[in-house]
Amino acid sequence: GTWAILLYDAFQQNLSATPTPGEVQKVWTGVVSSVLPLSGMAAPQVGGQLDAALKQGRLVQAVLSVDAERPVPGLAYGQSYSVLRFDASRSEVVLWQPHAGFFQPQGAESRENGYLMAAGIIQMPLTAFQQIFTSLVVSGR
């Protein structure tokens, strides 16, 4: 599921209009993607959607809005993050953004301080994920 971000960036560099992550997935896979807004969804519902999609081998992207009211330190806004894993037992999401590097929060990991990031890989609680990211883009089959 990680190649979708690289393709998205390639499209951004070669097109005058910026395609959505769902449009990029459709061009490369021929399959329409679903966009699931995270606002209004309960955390167990978001976790269930992530778990089901990843178990089915679907590409899942988490989208950050460009106009976040409370930006989280260390995150790249206006970008998509590949969802690599959802650990239901720990209620944690593991994400990857290839253009991100390393980030060390000043203080405990939180929305205010940011989350530890190594080589663009970040792990955060599902509840924080749902508050920070605006939507999921899930590839169809």
C-alpha cells in the first residue's frame, strides 16, 4: 500500500491540476476508490474500516487537510500518508510519508508535541489519528 504516495507525488509534478489521492489510485489500478470522511465516525468504526481494508489487501491513505486549525508538530500538511498497519489490540495506527524524515517531540507524544517519526514512519493512537487526519482513501477491488 505504500506506492500510492509516490504515484501521487509523480502526478503532482506532471499535471497542472492537483489530482486527489483517489483519482491517482483509479488511474493506476483502474478501480474507483472510496473516500471516508473521519469526522463524525466513532473510533471503533474507524478502526473497523482500517482493519477490514488492510486485511483485504486494499491501499489505504490517510489525508491531512492543508488548513488544519491545530497543526501537529512534525506532520506534513496537505499530504497523504500510507496506512501500513492497524493494531486493533493496541488501538494504534502505523503510517508512512516518504517525504518526511525524522521528528522527536519536545515532551510526551501528543497532538500538541507531535509523535516520534523515523524515516517517515509514525505510530499513533487511533483516537489521535481520527482527530488529526480528515479522511481515508480506500482502494476498491
